[in-house]
Amino acid sequence: MPELPEVEVVRRGLERWVAGRTVTAVEVLHPRAVRRHAGGGADFAARLTGETFGVPRRRGKYLWLPLEEREHSVLGHLGMSGQLLVQPEGAPDEKHLRIRVRFADDAGTELRFVDQRTFGGLSLHPCAPDSAEGLPDVIAHIARDPLDPLFDEAAYHLALRAKRTTVKRALLDQSLISGVGNIYADESLWRAKLHYERPTATLTRPRSTELLGHVRDVMNEALAVGGTSFDSLYVNVNGESGYFDRSLDAYGREDEPCRRCGTPMRRRPWMNRSSYFCPRCQRSSRVAS
């Protein structure tokens, strides 16, 4: 699933091509694409028509488009294969086109939501009370991400130690820190030389600060090259893939030599996913900083 860098790349594209445009028509072509919208497809289309999009926002992996004249936002959930594409009007429909949004201007482009596996979707939600950012109420519980200027490092370190879990579980806990998924967790842990099952209670403040720094570095490096694309399902709004997968040090490198020590990398099943690590650099028995 897309993580923070991939979602931020999409957000930036939407800011360039969609912000400030007024919706003139909406077509919902598959009911699952609006299943998170309580009123269904017809209601979604009717309520969005005539509205003007503000500047797209993001928190962690969650993306939303505020409506300028209402205290509501369109929340975009990309799921495993969702794509928000800006396409020329009249361009051939994608095979898995689910929603089309047309605009009341002469720019000649429209917004399309394409989703092969139909796990994602769009939905309209009121903004959370007292949210200066217009955060949709359904994601008000999501923590700030490590690239957010208002991310509270001190509070994060305290919560991390108090959580009494393991470090990778903590990185993926969106109520502690948002935007980190399986790929970037493995990359950050490799850089920090931490085993994924390291108890969070054993992390000193300097050690957790170091890990947070690696998380930020990985995210920023991925952003610089458009995110990570393992297939054609993740693309930016122009249909282009990112290529951070060429720079991965841990994820997907089972049996390949560790770039630091040369030891073959290992993969272990973990929470219905996989964890990739170096058995020498990231020893499970290491609990001292």
C-alpha cells in the first residue's frame, strides 16, 4: 500500500492540477468506490457538484481535498491499487475507471479515480471540530507524521517507551506516528541497525531520536525520486511511476548481500507481511544502545 512519500507525491500533483477548480459533474461508475460515503454514489455526486476544491492536504498516508465553501472534505483512500489521475477530457477511459470528476473551466482536463482491486475509494466527510487544517472527522485520531512541522518529538518518545510493544509495530501504529508502512519501516530499521522485534521499552531517548532521523531521511529520499513503485499500480497524477525501489537497502532483498557488511539479508513472516533485515547488523539479541 502507498506510504507517506507516495501519497505526498499524489497530493503535490493534485495541488498543481486540481486546487481552485469547481466541479461541474461527477460520475460514479462503481459503487465500491464510494462505499465509505454514507449516502452512496448519487448523493456523493450531487453533493460534490458545484463545489470548489481547496489546496489538497495530507496526514500520514491519508489525503483529502477540502471544499472551499463548506466545512467538508473529500477523503481519498488509495488502498492497494487506487490512482488519482489528471487526464485530458476525451482520453480513453481506463479499464478500471471508478469515478470521473469534470470541472467548470477550459483547462481541458478531468480528475479520475482508477482502482483495479476496488479496495480504495472517495468519500465526503465533515471536518473535525477545532481542526485548523480541516482534518476529516473520520481520521482525527491519526497522529501527525514525522515530516509535519508540528510533530511533537518529545511526546512521541514518551509514548514509544510507554507503549510496551516492539519497534516495528510502533512504527506502523498510526496513532503514534503516521505515514510509515512496511517498506519504510524496514528501511529505517536497517539504517538504525535495529531488529524489528526490539522492545520499545529498551530504546533510550538518543536511540529513538536516531531512529526518527532515519525515518525522515528515508521519507525525504523517497519523495525526491517520486516514491516507490514495484508495479504499475502506484503512479502520480500524470501516470508516472516512482523509482525509490532502486535504492532500497532492506525491503525485498532476501538473500542479497547487506550493503553494509555483506551478510545475506533475510526475510521473516511478520503480521501477514514480511520483515527484511540483516542478521548480523540487526541482531535480535541486541537490547543495549
